[in-house]
Amino acid sequence: MYGFVEAFLVIVTTSIFAVTVHLISVQYAVVSGAFITLVLTTVLLFVIIKPSKRKYHDSRMEKFPS
């Protein structure tokens, strides 16, 4: 199910940017796409390192010590 959702989001995002490029300049589309990617990456980073995930990360570190 996760793969389907991911593929759907990729298709939708690509379609949105394709339409945007036809309406405005390519430079604006690339810069806005990079900014959106930065924001999403930052949000996902904070979701992953939430304190509620600490138990999961601690257990993984025990299995794979550095």
C-alpha cells in the first residue's frame, strides 16, 4: 500500500510541476520545487526524530552498534 501511495504522489507532483512549467518560467518552477523539497525534508526529519520514536531508535542502535 505504501508503494502505491508513494507512486501516486510522485505522479501527482510531476504533473503539477509540468503544468506549472507551461504557465510560468522554468527557473521559477525549479526554485519552488527545490524549496518544497527542502520544507518536506525538514518536516519529515522532525517527524522521524520525535521523542515518541526514541524507543525505536534506541533498540536499533543496540542491534547495530557503530
